[in-house]
Amino acid sequence: MVVRKPPITTREYWAPGHAACAGCGCATALKLATKAFSEAMEEKYGDPNAFAIAQATGCMEVVSAVFPYTAWKVPWVHVAFENAAAAASGIEAAWKKKGLKGKILAIGGDGGTADIGLQALSGMLERRHNVVYLMYDNEAYMNTGIQRSSSTPYGAWTTTSPPGKYSIGEDKPKKWVALIAAAHQIPYVATASIGNPFDFVRKMKKAAKVDGPAFVQVHCTCPTGWKSPLEKGVEIARLAIETGVWPLFEIENGDFHNIKIQSPGGGAKVKREGGKVVAIEFKKPIEEYLKLQGRFKHLFKQPEAIDQLREQIKAMWKVLGVEVTLPKPEE
Amino acid sequence: MPIRTVMKANEAAAWAAKLAKPKVIAAFPITPSTLVPEKISEFVANGELDAEFIKVESEHSAISACVGASAAGVRTFTATASQGLALMHEVLFIAAGMRLPIVMAIGNRSLSAPINIWNDWQDSISERDTGWLQFYAENNQEALDLILIAYKVAEDERVLLPAMVGFDAFILTHTVEPVEIPDQELVDEFLGEYEPKHAYVDPKRPITQGTLAFPAHYMEARYTVWEANENARKVIDEAFAEFEKKFGRKYQKIEEYRTDDAEIIFVTMGSLAGTVKEYVDHLREKGIKVGAAKLTVYRPFPIEEVRALAKKAKVLALLEKNVTFSVGGALFQDFSRALINEKEKPIIIDYILGLGGRDVTFQNLDEALAIAQKALNGEEFEEVNWIGLRKEIL
């Protein structure tokens, strides 16, 4: 009998029984992230448990630590909404003085990271704490019941960006915190997605192993907030990659001239020059991604809004140094 | 051997921190406290203090980093004032609720608006419901001593609460006074190593800190903070006694001055106590029966001691540099709580004065005395009096 090594450790740090919604993509992300961290710590320090978590208030916090229960098999501290990065700074400093080896993982949602926690995040990155900050990006304040954040994409319905006679839904482009993090010239920044778990795990491991701060922004489906089918979480996340909505990239030491772009798949044609991705011709229209989600349903009555979203996606790719073509669906 | 020298209260606070040997310090500059982190930076830079000093980007992150470090089981320290303390507000509740014995120095300063950098107690008084212990220093020596005592009490297993030590902006923070720096060995003996049994971030024994509590558990969690505050009453007395034994300086929750046979007792806190004692001497020379009392401990509120004090006087005149709008000063509320059901109780008169750095003069105190004397003579009086107002610009 051939026993194949599992693709990732079977050790669990995020126990079943937590109270996340069915089909929660963020729960998947945390499960993978902690496993990746464990592998990285084992490889770096010979101790798979050499890490601890500081977590912001948010969905993943409230579902995982309801007294007297906990889903965490790793040291875990929650303080408040906007200060996971600051609390992680303190834990990291304490570990230094105690001579403990390992790394601190700070976790926040998009609200806790892109909005209310942005200052504390910037401070932590700038001070070069040995902390990985994981932003689980489900693109709205889901814990309070689906309100827009600065990470909500253009056109999306949320309870505070409802479409109406004078509203297209969310009317601002998505803010990419990964780019802000990279501007701190920290060792490692990446975007990832639960739609490509192998890439996500690789990036989390890399983030965990670098000396100094790292930032990973992982795209997570939220069936509750996105009004999407429970069983299609990974499929939707993958479509975000394949249609160009969610770029997968890595930026090391703030080197915006050498951004590493991961191939999106989905039949997209990637053009490289000198090893660098310079253009991508996507084959799947973003409509394939949008149509599976109730939050974008209203856009199909206003195709110009979808074209506007396409322009914003192109502009984002341009920041990454990549010219993209985004197809329209065939008539 | 202790060193006798001269320094500002901010330096005294930094020295106290150095003597207590915190492992993690996180602080952000703010007038009038900035010298505290400056001095600590020097200590760390010179290798005189073996600590991680996190130069945070806000007071909110300062206290959050202290919470993180304290949750990880190390002694921590921070310093702030005024707006900085207000910015920390939500995390102060969390520090107490998580039972983390963080110690913080406060250069007591007014709150905006209008912006004003000078002394009153509105900043820390406004945090009186957070669960933190509160001490107020009359002079620079007390600032140093009370920080050491605050660690002793905060880290006691019967307490495990954070503590703040207030000293008046500029009047103390920037004024040089003689200070005795205690012997490091004695301080080490007094404080001991901090090895908490309840707070650690250790992969070998993972625990979850900072949980969500449903209505089935929340009240009990808050009650334990109440209980810890109650326990602190005794622990503070023990710490004062031990401190006196080791270092020779006596502290009491309420320190009285010429209160025997006093008809009117002026009650205050902080550096104003010095002025008031002078004033009492001045009145006593004229044969007026007055005394003074100073609250060194404000939280837990020394209820029994207030009751004992109240038995000595016909009028308690509360001089306070803070205001709760539409009610009066915080001390007025607290004294009322302590005395409301006492069979025999003195008249309590509240005076709001010295806000935003306004000097408190003997003329102001004469004004206060006149009201107290009216009350003593059975005449009508105002319960809450703003003293030293410039009525001509109102």
C-alpha cells in the first residue's frame, strides 16, 4: 500500500464546532492559514506550535471564542476591533524579552484592517515587528450585518450601499490594502484566495518564514453577505481569479518594479517579458463571477456599471504593471 | 543606598518605571507627559533598562500593545495624559476586564475643547468607571513611590487590575523637586518578579484570552472586576505598610492634616493638597477651626476612610479640578455615596476650581471658606460652586 503524504499537515489549530455560517470562506482561510503557519514554524524552528494569534473583533473572532468555549488550539488573544496589529506588537515584544522563538499571526477582517485598523497596521509594519498580518477580505462588515467597507468592490450591494433610484450600489472602487502594506517596504506582501489554496498556503508559509513583518490579503467568499450559494464558495473565489477580479501577486521589500504575478488560469493568456508578466488576456468575462452572487444581481440591469467595474479592474492591474484585456460576455 | 537628588515628576515616573523593570513599554508623546517616554528611551538606549520600548503611532496602540504584552505575561508600563488617555478609553475597560496589571503614569491635564495643555483632573477622573485603580500624587516623591506601590497592588493575585498614577500637569510634571530614588535591591524585594498564573501566550500551554461572553456570563465577569476592586482596599493598606517598612515613607488612602477639632475640612487630591495645607495653617493662625484631607487613593474609593473623616467635621468642603456637567464634581458624587445612609453626616459642599491650569489662590480658597462658613451658620448655600470664575468675561 502506498501512503501518500497529505498536501498539508493534518494538525488542526482551528477546531470544528465554531459558530461560523455554513459555507464560510473565512473559516476555510483560517484553517489553512494556521496549518501553513504550523508547517513554516516546524521548518524554521523545528516546532510546529511556535506561533500565537492576535485577532481583531469580527466574524472570525466572535464565532471562535464564545466563553467558555474556544476553537483555538494555539495561544490566542483578542483585544478590540482596530488594534490587532498593536496587540500583536505587544505580544511580539514580550516574546522577545522572554526569549520565545516563533512568530505572531495577527488576523483581521477587511473592516478591521482597511478601515478602523489601518493606522495600527501601518504602525506595526513600519516598526518592523516580527508579525504576519492576515487580512481575511470578505469585502464588507459582515459581523454587523453586511455594511460596506473601503474594501467593498464597486457595484456591490450592502446594507449601507443599497442600489436605488440614485444609487448603483457601492460607488467607490475597492481599496487594496496589500498595496498600502507594500508601500511600507516590508519584506513580504501577497494577495491570495481560498480559490487557490495551494498558492495561499505557499504564501502564508513564506510570510511566516520571513524575518520581520509580512502582510497577506486573502479573498474569502461570504455566502451570507454575498448572497451566494453555500456550496460554491471556492468556485466563486476561483472565478474571481480567473476573470481578473482578484489579482494574485507578491511584492517583496516594496519593490513595485518587480511584482510577482501568479498566473490566473481559466484559459487566460499570460504575456511575459524578461520573466515579468506584462499583459494578461482574460478569457472568462467578469460576469461569470458576478452572476453567482446576489450582491451584484442589480448590475445586470445596468451593463454600463459592469463596464465601469471592468475599467476599475484594468486600472488596478495597471498599478501592478500589467495591461489586461477583459472580455465582455458573448451576446 | 538611596540617592537623594532633584527631578521633575515626569523624571520621577520614568525612574519608577526603571526601578520596576517592566519588560515592555509602549508610549506616545503628549504634553505634559512626553518627558516620561523620553527619559525611558534614554534608559533603554544606555542599557540601564532592559526592556522593549515600542514607539507606537497613537495612545490607542500604546495601551493595546501593553494589553498584548501583559496578556503575554510580562510587566508593562505606559504614560499619557488628557486626549491620549481619552483615546485609550475603550481599551482601559478591556485591560481591567482581562485582568492585566498594566501601570500607567498620567500627567493630569484638561480635556478639549478648547484645547488646553494645563492641569486639571478631568482626564483620569473621566476614566473612573473603567475598573482601573487610581492613585494621585501630591509631589514628585509621591509620583515615584505610588508607581511602585501601584505595581505591588496591581499584580497582587487578589487584585490583578491595571492601575494609573496621576500627578498634576506642569505643577508637578515640569517642576523640579527633591526626590529620593530608592535602592534597586529594595525595590526588587518589594515588587518581586512578575510571573502571572492567569495571563500568558505560550505555545506549550495554549489559552484563549479576550473571549466573547453572552448574557449568561458577562455579569459575572464584570462582578469579578468589582470584587477585585473591593479586595484592593486591603491590599493597598498592606502595600502601604510594607512600603513604609522598607522605604520609610508613610502613605494612607486619605491623609489628614490638622483635622482634630476642625469644623470645616477641605478635601482634595494631587498637588492642590499642598496649597490647601498652607491655607489651613494660615487660617489656624487666625483661630479658624479648619483641617485638610487628601485622597491618595481614588479607586477603589475609600468609603470607610471617608466615613471616618466625615465624623470629624461639620462641613466637608470638596475642592475638585473636574466636573460632571449638571451634577457637580466626581468627588461630590463619591462622597455622597459614602455618606448618604450615615445617621450623622456633615454638610457637603462642592467646589469646582483650577480647571485648565487656572491657579488656585488663597483668595479662591477664601471664597470657598465663606460659603462653608455660611453653611456652618445654618444659612442657605449653593451645593456646587465654580470658584475663581472670571465673571467679567462671561
